[in-house]
Amino acid sequence: MDGIWAPRPSQGPHKLRECLPLMLILRNRLKYALTGKETKMICMQKAIKVDGKVRTDPNFPAGFMDVVEIPKSRDQFRLIFDTKGRYVLHRVSDEEKKFKLCRVKKQEMSKKKIPVIVTHDGRTIRYPDPSVKVNDTIKVDIETGKAVGHLPFTVGSTCMITKGRNTGRVGHIGHIEHHPGAFDIVNVHDANGEKFSTRLENVFVIGNAESTEVSLPKGQGLKLSILDERDAINKKLRRA
């Protein structure tokens, strides 16, 4: 973006600093509009869907794992992080756009003794699978809003880091250190064998030990060193 002004995201399912308003997606990323007014016109034509629902607010906050769909242009994207911690509009197939992954933030019993879980995108799901626990990931069918799968937070599961300096990195959960009164630390190792650690709340399970439930953007969540990046750029230039 240029200039000194930026669209402020509306209140919604994602936090202010953890989302991307639709205006930035349409105008700055996809280049479907030149101005904020044009973006508003596109939204008011009910041309944009987020998680299967039409959104007419140009400042509606889209966040991690949300599916943004534009039926008229047959575009469908999942918002996901690259290894530099930036949101990427990752194009998905017709099959993959039907579901999303949600991290369980809270588990409780309602006043009427109904078991309830709350997810990272503000969903409240009643009568979940009894095996679902806090920090696990559930697979949600976007059309019905019901949980159709469960990915437990266990050693060996494939995860993506959603906060901190390792945002966007993908690896397998290793040892989990518990620190009563402080932050629990998770040790992660990626496919290149590199190890790093982060707080437990930054870890988002996206698959089992063998595969991931969602497709990953370019780089497959493997962070390159500065030297590796330089070599990749030089290789590309030599081909050109």
C-alpha cells in the first residue's frame, strides 16, 4: 500500500491485527478495483463470499484459513501465511473450498449443560465430538457449519505457526514443555530437519504425521536462509 491512510477492518470473527479487510484483497492484491469506491460497488453487488456467506462490507475482516470466493470470476482462495509471515491468497480447488480448519480456543458446558467449543474464528459449535480438546483442530463443513473431522494436538502432528517470528513455517510437533505460571513451549522440526520453538498458542495443527488437510502455498512452509534465497534468485536469473 502507498499513502498514509489504510482501511480499518470492521469488527468481526478475527482480531484487528490478525486480519485482512476485503478492500485490501480486492484492490491491492487482486487488482479488481482501483479505488475504495470501486471496491464498495463490487461488494454491494453481492459478488464476494467469505466462508460461503455473502459479505457486503468492504472492511469485513478475513483471516487465517478463511475461504474467499468470487463466483463471477470463478476465483476461490484460502487465506494462509507464507514463510515471511505475510497473508497469501492461495488458490484452492472446488473440493477444498467446501471446508476450513478451525483451532479450538475454548471448551465449556453451557448453562443448560450443553457441551460447547469455541474456535479461533468465533464459531460456537454445540455437541462436539467428546474427544475434541482445547488446542486441537476441527474440520468444519462451510455449508452446514458442522464439524466433520478432528485433528488432535499430539506429538508428530503437522502444524503451521500463526504468530511470532516463525509465522508461516510448517513442521511436526516435537517435545512440549510445560511451564506452570508461564508460557508452554512447543519444539517443532520441519522437513529440512531444522528445529525451532514457539509458544503453544501459536501452533495450529493442519494435518497428521503423513499429510496435511489443506494445500500449502509456494515453498510448502519451509523457510529458506538468506543465502538459500540468494542462490534461488541467482539460479532464476541465470535461466532467464
